[in-house]
Amino acid sequence: AGGKRYTHIFNPKSGQPLPWRGAGVTVILPDATSADAFATAFFVLGVERSIEIAETAGIAVMWLEATAAGGLRSTTSSEFRRITGTGGAAGE
């Protein structure tokens, strides 16, 4: 719309669609409905706040974000790393 890309997720405060920012969120939980709900909420909240919540609640989450150089940056919670067996420092 108007030369801008938007996501299918709406900001609950403004009622406007969130702008596309080259990001995706994956959440691993025992049921798909909860995982989908958390992934949507985390997308609205952004990387830093969602990782903070995930660490407190023990939720497995991974963010993938496009970088300015055209690559991808991943940010994961410690529970995601535990479940998937991936290493790395916190948030990487």
C-alpha cells in the first residue's frame, strides 16, 4: 500500500498493520494454538521485549531478522537453545 510493505499482524494499540521489517518469530510450545498466539504477541512486542518475557516464562522462541547487509540474524531464548540443542551465547 503506497509503496510500503505491511504484515498481516495489526498493532492492538493503533489498529494499524505493522510495517514489514524482514523478521519472523518461531515459538515452540506443546500446542500449536498457544505457540501461534505467543508468536503473534512477540512479533508485536519486538525482539528485546519478547526474549525478556520468554526467558522469564521459559518459552522457546527464535527470531530471524533481515540485516542491512542482506543476511539473517537469529536471536533465541535459552529454552529454544535447550530444546533444539543449539549452542551459542544468550540471545544469539
